[in-house]
Amino acid sequence: MRINGRDYRTIWLDSDGRRVHVIDQTGLPHRFETRTLASCEDAAEAIRTMTVRGAPLIGVTGAYGVALAAWSDPSDAAIESAHAALLATRPTAVNLRWALDRLRALLLAAPVSARAGLAYAEAAKIAEEDVAACQAIGRFGAELIHKARCDDGPINILTHCNAGWLATVDWGTALAPIYTAARQGAPIHVWVDETRPRNQGASLTAFELLGEEVPHTIVADNAGGHLMQHGLVDLVIVGSDRTTRAGDVCNKIGTYLKALAAHDNGVPFYVALPSSTVDWRIADGVRDIPIEERSAREVTHISGRGADGAPIEIQLTPDGSAARNFGFDVTPSRFVTGLITERGVCAATEEGLRGLFPDLGG
Ligand code: MRU
């Protein structure tokens, strides 16, 4: 993506080939800054504080975290400890475990002296795979968008949270079809859910769409049902943090309510995801996907930037009221029209996923 006249990915290596650079997403849309990750601890901190976020990007950052650990100490104990520390940062997105397991298996089977080099190469490979997967998701999803057009007006697409290039290495999952179709000339308008409490839609998705010059409107989270009842949404496309082999989809809190509203109004509800987001070990998402619970302060307070650009926080709730902050919810597969993957679009079922990925999942 192009920012301030320069092409960026969300994560890249320093010219020394060791340290890692990321975009600090906590400052967006007001302040574009990058951070340097010089150690495994830095990588874990960046994931925990949501300096980087989004399932695929968390996975790639985790992989580089193991590489940073292997560079300073390639012993079995250090690799195991990096794996455990990085895995403990955020529980829901399965891409993190997928990437960490991949690095650990590779490194523990290799001679100690070769581990650091192998780790950086594997992390870079995961990053490149993610870019290729997102580009393919973009191509397959764009076909659906073109087909959704039924009159001369714009195609109205609703999305939740941020599943754009900031959530991946580049392109995004749910936004990749939008960018691809828009570049192919489709007249698109995006309804952007603000996505309380961290407002990834209002801050990050809007920032991306503005940069790509895709017409969009930010709406309060609860507006989606109303928009669908009035025929103002042709298609919903969201991302996923973990998809079960049976097609249940876990995504940012509030996604489930959008799926229910889409179901009630006959609006197609698609989920875009790379295969690294599929957890083949589980089928029942409501029962088996761990849902991150974050600090209640994200609910009781709203944060942003003041006129001088400094961070500010405003309390919304009365002192003494309890609050809880569930980060994700699960949309059962019966409400999902289809999964847009890097190998094509399939039904949100075990047969659908295994049909596209017979080589994965054991
Ligand atoms: O808490 P976040 O911002 O990491 O949550 C991100 C999402 O819920 C995205 O929709 C999901 O990771 C899919 S990203 C391609």
C-alpha cells in the first residue's frame, strides 16, 4: 500500500537482515509511525499491545519473533520459550499457533548452527505466502462482487472490523476483493462498521479505503440491520480469526449479529480467509474457540487523539458500573453463504473446505 508516496507492507526486515520493522497501528489514522522489533520480547509486546493486529499479521509477527529469539539463542530451550511467550500474547487467531508450530517443528529438527538462518527464511516465506493468498482471495472475491451488481448504482458492501492490508502483510482478506474489483472498475461503496470498542473499522478500514480512493461511509455498529432492511447492502464480506473445519467462523465481536441480520434479509454473507486461518482440529466454533477477553477499560473509556496529536482518553461510563470486553464472537456456518479462500470459493462446510484443501488438515 502507498502511504506518503512510499509503498509499504505492514512488516519488513531491516537492511541488517535481522531486526524487524512494523507499522504502529495504534497511532492510525492520525499518526503514521513505524516501530523496530529487536527481540522476541519486542515481537510479543507488539502483538499484545495491538501495535500489530489482524490474524495473518499476528502469525507473521510471531514467526519473526521466533527468528529474533533464534538469532540470540538457537537452543531448544530458547525456541520452546519463544514459542510459549508468543503463543500467550493473544488467544483467538489461530494463525499465530499455526506459524509458531511451523517454525518450532522446522527449527528443532535442524542443526543448532543453522537455526537462525532457517528461521528468518521461513518467516519470510510465511509472509510471501500470505501476500499471495490475499491476492488470490482478491481475485476470487472480485468475481463475486461483479456478479452482485444488479442495477446501475454502486455495489454496497458492508464490512466489520479491519480485514484489510493492515491486518495482513499486504492486500488484506475481506478488503482484497474490494480493492481488486474497484481497480477493475466496479463501482463500489463500502459501509464501514466502526467496530467498538477499539474502532478498527472507523480508524483502520476507513484509513485504508480513503488511501485506495474507494467510496465509503462509516456507520455505528448497530446500523447494519437497519441498512439491510432497507435494501442498502448487497453483500457482506468479513475476515476471520479462526474458522473450524465445519465452517464456523470466529471474527471480531459483532460479526455474528451482522450474519443474523444478513440471513433475515437475504443478503449474502461471505467470509474471506487464507487457509492458515482454518483450525482443522475443531468443528464446533461456539464450544471450542477461545474468545479473547480484553481490558474492560476499552469499553468504559474511548480513546483518540487531541488537536495536538497527543493520545486522549475519555470515560463514558459511570464510576462503579461493571464492564466486560469480549473481543470476538462465532458465526455458525449455517449463516455463512460461502468462504473465499486462496483456492476459490467454497461452502462453509467440512466437505467444502476439504474439497479445496485435500492436502491440509490430516
Ligand atoms: O482484534 P483484531 O484487530 O486483531 O481483530 C482483527 C479481526 O477481527 C479481523 O477481522 C480478522 O483478524 C481477519 S483479518 C484478515
